[in-house]
Amino acid sequence: MDFARAATVEIDIDGLEEELRDAALASLDLRRFAEREITSTQVRRLFERADEQIKKAMQPYGYYNATVESELTEKTPEAFFANFRVELGPPVLVRTSDVRILGDAAELGDIRRALDAFAPRVGEPLNHVTYENSKTAIDTQLKALGYFASELVEHRVEVVQSANTADIRLQWNSNNRHRFGPVSFSDSQFPESFLQRYVPWKEGDPYSAVELLTLQQRLVDADYFSTVSVQPDLEKLENDQVPIEALVIPAKRTVYTAGVYVSTDTGPGVRLGFDRRWVNKRGHKLGGQIEYSQRLQQAAASYRIPVPDEQRMYTFSGGYRDEETDTSRSRMARLSGTQITEQWNDFTRTLGLHYLNGDFEIADEERSTNLLFAEGLLTRKRADDLLFPTRGLSLLYGLRVAVEQVLSDTSLAQVRAEAKWIRPAGDRGRLLFRAAAGAMVVDNFDALPPELRFFAGGDRSVRGFDYQAIGETNAEGGVIGGKYLTVLSAEYEHYFLENWGAAVFVDAGDAYSSDLDANVGAGLGLRWRSPVGLVRLDLAVPVVSDLEEGLRVHLVIGPDL
């Protein structure tokens, strides 16, 4: 009998682009039931419904007058072919759009922008998904600004099918805006009074979801907690105030770190460190690090005092550094006190006072130094991905000042700037541009240790040259550094596999005290997005230089910015 035989159906829809075709197929009962065992009689019955189902599926895209021509072909008693030819006809266009908010919310910039962005606009097709998304965006923005009692009091779309027009009317009543109530912290290792200093608003201020995220980010950045969750308690709304609950779970108090690294500038090395995330109930921090490599040995310790309500951190540190390059040797003790202010005019501002004392050797000339200098830094980083950015920017501006009469062997005024810019180049490429510049006025250049002179050359400077090999020379031809610095770099990377790529680059720069004499290096490189960070292996040669340098290998592991 007919109903005992399982029939199959092949479906084809003509006249539609992919998105509309997928919507039409998804609407067909014929397609859904065709995947089951159905009879030929059931196939014909489902086919009879298909035209109306396709027409209805086109309406959310603005096509209310679509026509469908259909044909069902019986290839065998158990095999059918269903063909649908769709003519969309003219779309329904928005004739009028009246979208408004009653109440003081309409005066807020974020709300006005959400209203201005509402789509579909007059003259555009009535796309239901776009309409719903725009409606949701306005409602979400109202809630994000504390209008938890807002109501959509009118929502109407009138379609005149014969004229292919639609009229949209939406109206919200914003009602009263809620304000921030008390903030409570749970499961914290700190007293409530300390954590309240991280709150960026005062009780009674207008509610804002952005401020809520700011509090959450501040608590995360404090590095005291393994888990942070900040939420409004909407079940306890009272007197137009919304209480805030912050769940914070303590992180591991002491962290120990150890690692090995390879750098062509300093040679292979090992790092050991520890960080006491909080020393006391006031959130003070203690840290230390030891580093030992072929050309660099150093040890340092720091004590940090946070000032959360001012977004500041005071750091007191001391250390010893022994570094050797092809041009210099430096053994220097350092004491520092710094104040770091986050988000100072979109920059991180660092103000510090540093004291250097030690011995150094440059171009076979040995000296000792005492130098107390003040330093100011402005830094800024922006990236779409911190590990592997395709769009990113890094800026640094620095100023150093020393006065000979104040614990210093010479007076000094020094400025420097660094920038790095990353942009995509096609689907698989990146462009990377880098620049550095510096200048100083100094009474006695010979009294400056290598740390305060300008040099060029090396993995992160001018490739094709040894680390700090570029600089002004003395009468014997030894490199002594310079009073000025200029470095430029351009690089193109292309990734032929997801994690593997190649690079071509050209670097140019000089460290000088009189005339700029640019040294240019160029080369090719291999890139690997490894589990521990981006690995850059470069082969570079000098193409313009008076220095006798040959092919050099440069290896760097770590982030771009």
C-alpha cells in the first residue's frame, strides 16, 4: 500500500540569494518531514502548503508581495522533485518612522544616539530583524543608564501591502532614573573601607552600567582576587536606588615565577621572581626578581602602595644591575621612588626620582658615577588583541632632569619618544611601523653611564647590527653613544598558515652627537605564534653603513606592543 512506502523529496528554490533561500528552506514543512519516513500522499499534502510558507518567510525581509510558482515531479513512486521559482516583487519600504522616548532620558546623549541609530530608516526595506535589534538596543540602553522602570507603551508597525509601505511607531516612557545605592563586598580578605576606595561613584549618583564595568575592571587590575563579579541587585530596588553587590574571591597570596629565555642581545638567561599580592590589610604589595644571562645579571625588589580612589600606585624599589655589551660594561646600584597614575588624559603617567651609583666602562675608559635624576613618563597602549594585534598603537614620551649641585656628577635634560603602529594588510598580513627619537642637553657627557646615553642597533632597534653597536665614536674608534637618537622601522608580515608566517623589513637609525649618519639594515624573518607568545627569528644585513658588520641573527619572543 502507498502509505507503507517511504518517499524521498529533493527540493530546489530558484530566484533567491543565499540568505533568503536559507530562510525559505527553513520555513518548509516539506523539508523537515522529508528527513523522516513519509508516504507519497503526505509529500503531496506538504507540497500544497509550501507556497504560502515561502511567501510568509519573505515578509521579515520586507517582501510582502512575493509570488511563487511551484512544480512537484514524481521521478519514481518513492522519489519526488519539488521546484519553487520565487519572484520577490518590490520590497515594503518604511514611509514614516516615529520613535521617541517620553521623560528626561530623551535628553541623554547615549539615548539620543540610540534613537538616531534606529533602523530601518525612512525609505529602507522593512527588515524585521533590523527592527527588533534596534528596538532592543534602545531598551538595553535605557536599562544601562538606570531606567529600570521604563516601559514600551506603544509599538506598532502598519503595513499597507497594496502600496508596499510601512509606518513605524514606537514610544517608551522612561519613568524615573535609578541611582546608585550602597555597595557591598562579599568574601574579601580586606576591610570594607579599603575596597570602597575602588568605587568610582558616590552613593546617589545616577546609575550607569559603564561605571559598573569600571569598578569590576579596577578590582581585576588590583590583582588581589581570582574572581570578581559586580552586579546590581534589581530585586532590592528601593526609593529609586539600586544596591550593588560585588563578589570577590581572594587569589593566591604569593606567586612564584621562573622562566628561561633566549635573546640575541643578552644571550640565554633565566629569571626567578616572587610577588606577594598583599602584605597587609591596606593592600600593600612586595615583589622581587633575579635575572641571570650571558650579558646581563640583575636583582631588584619593590614595595608598592596603592591609592585606589586616586588610581595611583606608589612604588619604592632598589636593585643592582651588571650589564655587558660589545661597547660598554656597567655595574650600577639603583634606588627609585615612583608614582604611577592610571588614565591621565588617556595616558598612564609615571613620575619618579632615581639615584644611580656605580662604575662603568665605555670604549675602554673606566669611570664611576653618582646621579640623581627626576623622570616623567607618559605611556599609552591600544590593541585589538594584546598577544597578536592586527590593529594597535603604543606611545611613550619621557623626560629626565638632573642637577649637578644635587647629588649628581653632571646636569642633564633629556627627552625621548617612542611609537609603534600596527595595521592589517589583507586577510593574512600585517604592517608594523616603529619610530624612536631622543635628545639631551648635558654639561659632561662623559659622566653619563650607558643607561642614560643613546645607542642604536639590536633586536628591537636597527636589525643587522649588534646590540648598541651604533653610536658616536671617540678618537680611538670606540662607540661611546650619542646625545641624539633617531630610529625608523617598517615591516610586512604574511601568514601562510594560521600560526606561521614570514616577514620582510628595513630598519634605519643612528645615535649621534653632531651629524646624523643613518645606518640601514634589511632582512627576512620567520614568525611563529607559539603557546608562549610570538617568536620572531630574523636574518638581517647592513645595506648602508660605515660599520663592518655582516649577517646577523635576531631572536625575540614576546608581544609586539
